[in-house]
Amino acid sequence: MSIAVRPVEDVEELAAGIGAIGHYFGGWPTLEQAERFGANLPLERMHAAFDGDSIVGGAGAFPFELTIPGRQLRCGGVTVVGVLPTHRRRGVLTSMMRAQLEDIRDRGEPLAALWASEEAIYRRYGYGMAALGAELTLARGYHALRPPANPEVSVRLVSLDDAKELVPPIYDRTRLRTPGMYARSPEWWETRILDDPPDRREEGAAKNVAIVDLDGVPSAYALYRVVSKWEGAANVGHVRVIEAMGDDGAELELWRYLLGLDWVGNFRANHLPIGHPLLHALVYPRRALLRLYDTLFLRLVDVGTALAARSYASEEPLVLELDDEFLPENSGRWRIADGVAERTDDDADLALDVTEAGSLYLGAFGASELVRAGLVHELREGAAARADRLFAVPRKPWCPEIF
């Protein structure tokens, strides 16, 4: 079997490439759905695997600007990766991953990021778990937040059209201070966030937008659905919070509004950030059912550029012995000191795979944690603690959206 990998050339090939993963999630996209998806994914960023004239796999990469500690950096946002079951276990995915990562590198994007449908798949291509999220379920009777409420805020509901002016600036303020979040283009807001096609509604429930004004300024927002369901005379429906964030002083009042909604049995939210203030604000935090899970996976495509780009919390020098089997040009020793990362012949302090470098990079995990897990090796006593201080961040990474 000879498999050729190349970018797709038209919307028909785009639809077929997406269909390789769509096969496992309910079916192939229509041409209209593929065109809508392609509003954010240029054809040249969608690779397809061909067996003769037939497309048997696909892998796309959005052009992202990702927040990293201290700044924003270009990143390939890997998406819709899949291989048809007729061609699995034949090296098709590896061929696509190699072509895609080389393309990301050649475009000057030092990072690649993804959400994994199966978390074990992508480590062998150098992606490390780089952020965690939490799923929250809270029964209606335990929804109260501790006082006092902020009297300077007000809440209003707005249309999806009006939200296009109000919501993006709030998102951007959060994004710019939070590693793991990425810039959203107007097309992204239009086709992925502030749209509400009937085929994407949970049990037919419409998408609502709430805005919190603090001193007359839009300062927090929530996208949510109210899913109504009755059992006899009891409403056992739920509020589904799709996305909620905002400025300090407004975000908590946004949740006070959401958890105060009537005619539901419980409240549900996915992809909450680690360290969310809601857990401290609940009167009954023990009643909140929380499930922790991996969200963003990160791959250092150009290790030197990526390490040099982020800020560091310490000026202590550190030498990493890094191994990258998939992109061997990254392998070697890298010295980080005084905000500069460069190759070196100095003795190494820590030895690690590029996968674990992805876990360290945004600050979700410390080197000491990874040493205890047997994934990073401390070559000099105290080096892991030094790396903990170096890679520390004031705000844990968060990615609120599956892409």
C-alpha cells in the first residue's frame, strides 16, 4: 500500500478529509458544513492521506496565536485528525503527523496544540499534556454563593448579534493574561461561538448570552443553554454553561446569576480552569461534583524558538538534555538563562523527552511532579526545584474550547 499525503485542493477534498474522523462521530460532513468549517481552516492547512484517488485520512491545523507566559506566539491548532477504519494500523497517521509538523515548522509556528479524542495517541508524536480542566455538576439546592454580592454590577441578556460587539473584548482581556488561550478571528466568533444552528443544540435548547456590567462597562459574559425536562410535576432539566469568563469583580457575579436561574434541577459546566474562584465562593463546595481531565496538549515544534519566546519567573540557569525522536533536529542540550534559550555543551541538569517539555511549557505542571512520575530525570540535585521556580506562572493555563 502506497499512501500519499498532501494538502486538499477543494471543498470536496476538505469534506472527505474531515470525514475520516467524522466517521467515528456520527457521519461525514455535507459540503455546506465543510465550507463552514473551512471559514477558519485554509485548504492548504488541511492535509489528507490518499490511497490512490481515495482519501483515507485527514489532519488540519488552524493558524493560531497562543498565549504563553509573557506574550503570544504563533501556533498550529491541530484539528479533525482521523484515519478510516479500513486503513488503521498502517502508518497513515504517522505519515500525516510528520507532514503536518513539518508544515507547521516551515510556516514559522514554533508550537502545535490539540485536544485529543484519545489521550494516549499523540504522546508518540511529541505532544505533552499541557493544561487541565474540570467538569462541574451542582444540584439546584446547593447553588448559593457566599456573601456579599457586588452591588455595582448588573446583568442583562443580549442577542447573539449584539454579543458580537460585546463579548470579544472581554474574552481578549482574559486571553491575554491566561496561557493556553488563543485569539479568535471575527470568522471564528461568527461560525463557531456566536452561532446557534439547530443541529448543534443540546436537546433543542437555544444558546443564551448574559453580560455583566461593572460600573456600566461590559466586564463578564456567559454562553449557556437551559435544557428543560419534566418528570411528573418536577423539573429535572439543567443549565449547561458553555463558556463563562470575565474581569475580577465581575466573573463571580456572573456565576451568582447563572446559579440563581430557576426551573432547573442542576447546573453543568465543562472546561473550567484549575483554580476557579467558584470553588471558594460556594457555600456548599463539597456538594459540587468535579471531574478533572486533560484538555490542551502542546508540542514544541521549534524548541529553540519556543523556549526563547516565553518569560521565566527566575533568572537561575538551567540546562535541559532534550530528546525528540520524531523531529530529531530539536534534540540536544538547551541552556535557559537570563531569559535566553540557546544550545550548549554544558552538563545537563535535567533529561527529558520533548513530550514532557510540552507539559512544562505553559506552567500547568512542575518538573518535580514529572520527576516523581518517572518522566523527567534529575541529573543534578536540586535541578527539579530550580526548574519549578523557572517555569512557574501566576495563572494556570486554561483552554475553554475544544477545537
